[in-house]
Amino acid sequence: MDNVYDKLMNCYQCVKSKIDFVPQIALVLGSGLGDYAEGIKVEAELDYSEIDGFPVSTVPGHEGKYIFGYVDDVPVVCMKGRVHYYEGYPISDVVLPIRLMKLMGAKVLFLTNASGGVNPSFRAGDFMMIKDQIANFVPSPLIGPNMDALGVRFPDMSDIYDRNLQQVIRKTAALLDIPLQEGVYIQLTGPNYESPAEVRMCRTLGADAVGMSTACEAIAANHMGMMICGISCISNMGCGLSANPLTHAEVQETADRVAPLFKQLVTEVIKNIAKTIN
């Protein structure tokens, strides 16, 4: 674990030597938000490949860079492309970008993703505010000797997704007249989509949406004391809930279709979050 911490700090020193910017909010851009940075005042960009030892995303649609800038007047760092466990990286590498944004100065982590709906009342194109999560199907990023400089050995997980931030999202969606579902997100490993039986299992366990990211990132951020919120775009219904076979193209198509609303919601949420933490 010392190697994990040393790698993180080496990445941090590398970023500090290249970027002089202190973000307030860290935003992970999921599918459908890939071009979100085009609407912000960009101060600097840093390709993941320019950071020594940093894991590089290999997934189509995940470009792979940090973008530093302002949403309105709120300083943010955006992850344009995340790293997934199914790409073959150890879980410590998957959450390294999140930990790094906290070290940069971000107080809030705003997670977004595209997911499959396992709640039969959902529809493709819905937005779901994440209220809680199930992460038992991927390794915890906290396994191994604790990095005391980051957080406590046994962090509480009763309020991973900050309740005050949840209320900000609710109020913002209501003001924008954007329908908002709420529910539990479950992370499986992927990269294969779930079987009908696995979708039923997820539903039985209490999940409303399933995906291949996010939950492990939230664990690492919670460990470091970040305030966390999340919105998932329901890009498709889970296997067995729809007559169509699942494809990545379908996921991307739905995410792109609702992207304008998603961007509007994310922008206003960021502005309103900044008002609550300042």
C-alpha cells in the first residue's frame, strides 16, 4: 500500500508542476457529458498521459484528460474520461484520479455516469439521482494497509451521498422542470452486460440502476472526506426488461440524445452547490 500512496503523491507532484489551479468541485463526466467542457471557461487541460504513472482510459468515448476551468464563477476540475476496473487496472488505479482531485483541493465530488435501469418504472433517458450504492461486487479500494494520511481505517458509509447535496439536486431539477428519478446504484465489474438473471438479482438486492463505475470512486472519496453527489443517466433498460439486445452504441445514442438536458442540470447543480458550501 505504500507503493499505492507513493504513486498517488508522485502523480500529485507531477500535476502541481504543470497546473496552477485550485478546484472547488470535481466533476466526473460520464457518457453523454463528454463535450461538457466546451461550455465552461477552460483555464488549462492536462492529458492523463502527461501525468507520470497515471492510468489511461481505453474506452471509446472516454477521451482521457483533466480539464480545469470555471462553471459560471465556480472553479472546477473535470475528468473527461474515467478509468474502469474492467480495463484491467487494479482498483487502486481506478480510484487514483478521484484521490488526486481531492489533493488538488476539490471539496465536492460530482459523479455522473450512464447506467442500465433495473427498476421497471424507469425508462431509457431518465435521470436518476444516486441516493445510495452497492459496491460488493468489485474490490474495495480501501483493502490493504490503511493510508492514514488520506482517511481513517474504517470509514462510515451511512451517508455516502451527502443529503444536503441531494436536496440541492432535487430543488434544481424541479426549478428546471427536469423529471428526476431517485434510487440505488449498483456497480458490477463488466465489461459484459448483465444477464436477465443478474438483472433480477440486482433488483432483488435493492438496486434501481446498474453500471460499471462510480461506486468504488465514491468509496475512495468518502474515505478522504469529500462531499459526494451523483446523477446517473438511464441509457437503457437492463437485460430482460427490454426486447432489444444491449449494445454500447445504444448506450451512447441515448446519452447523446438527452445530453443537452443533462448538461443544463449539471451546470445549475454546480452553481447551486457552490452557494451552499461557500
